[in-house]
Amino acid sequence: MVHTMIIDFNLHIPEKWIKEEIPPKIAAEKIIEFLNNSSIDIGVILPIAPYIPNDYVYKVVSYEPKRLVGFASVVPNPADVAIKELRKAVEDLGLKGLKLHPGMQGFCIRHPHVIEVLNTAGEIGIPVVIHAMKGDLSTLYFRSTTKHTIPSPDSIEDYDLLPILAPKTKIIYAHMGGLFGFREFMAIAAGHPNVYLDTSYSLITIAEEIGVQRLSVYIKHLGADKFIFGSDHIIELTPNWLSAKRQIEIIKNMLGLSGNEKELIFSINAKKILRI
């Protein structure tokens, strides 16, 4: 049986590892154990600044460079500070992309500083993963509190405009826009050659809400070359019902995708974007 490579484009290190000063080598071992248990070949670590330092991600992935890919994260406002930090993370540390989370980092994606950072990412040849979940009440740690329930000031039109304002930048909208926005984000991805959707987290909730057959129709209409597998797994924190294994099972055996479509989603698209 031919092995299908799986790249998880959306993995997180818990903030408690930083607070508890978990050595990077131990962190790498924990992540590799998760990858092995989940039948994942390569994991992409997405930090969120300022909670997870870029230096820590660099040290973690350095222990397993064949199986771990590290992204950087910067708070994009002010742009000059963010760009300096981003260039250091990419040029000096060798990190392969940028992760932004408007809700947790407190910015609007339409802000001129954000656009400047995105264009810089395009200039230096790295992709940008942006948290995009319409109606999202969650946080990175699966907590919901009143301070996180204020609707995002960013509109669907803002997400649609972003790839036009940063045309040389490959943008991956994480979570496909979420249960309440996936149709709109699929339309955005269809309209822009530099936009992709990662399947993380929302794959389960969307499949449960509309059924795997209808979800399969959406994926096939948009094209498997627009989707990237990600789990949004936070090591040692994500509950079993949101596990990477469950998400892999949906893509592999429940959506009725062809072998080529599965390969595109699981690894080919990610390898192209990451240039690996």
C-alpha cells in the first residue's frame, strides 16, 4: 500500500511550556510523539506573538528539522518593529512563514501596518497563515469568556480585499472561515490565486452540520488544490473529539475524494507553499 504523506499545517505549542520553561528538546520530543501517534509526517508549528517567542520555535524545530517546520509570529503594529522582527526570524533563524491572529493579537486586518507586513512577507517569499473563523468565540486554550465574545471588526470584505492589497503573498485562511463563514471564505479562495484554506478545527464542525457529502461537493467545486490539511492541535491540550486523527479520517475515508485530491490536501499543496 502506497504511503500518503501527511503534513499538518496548523500545530500549536501551549503557552504553559514557556511559563514552565520546558526545554526545547523536550518540547520537540513531545511534538514528535504526537506526530507519530497521529500518523503525521511533518508538523508546522504556528506560534502566536507575544505568547510563544520565535526564538523558542527555532530551537524546538532545530532538534527535528526533517519533521518540524517553524513559523514566526509578530504583532503587526507598528509595522517597522514587526518587519524588523519578521526579517530576523526568517533570515537569521530560518523560520518558514508568518502566523497572525487578529483576535488574540488585537489588530484589524485592514490596518495599513498589517498590509505592510503582509507585503513584506511576500517580498521575502514566505506564506502567511491568518486566523479566520467567523463567529469564533474560542481562544487558543479552549476557554470562552465575556472578553472574547465581542464580534470581530473585520468584515468578509476585508478578508476578500487582503489578497488584492498583498498580491505577491500566499495567504492561508485558517479554519476555512469556520462553521458560520466557510461558504464565504471558499468564495474568497475561488477569486484569488494567492489564497488557500486550511481545514483545521472547522472540518469537524462543518462536516457535522452539513454532512460529509455536501462538504465533499464544496471541496470538489472549489478544487482540492485550494485546501491544506491542518489540525489546530495544541499539544497536550486539544480534546479527543477535535483530534488530528479524527480530522485525517474525515479527509481520508469519508469525503469520497480521489487519491490525487487527498494527496493535494494532505501534502502536495503544503510542500508547494513551503518550497520543500
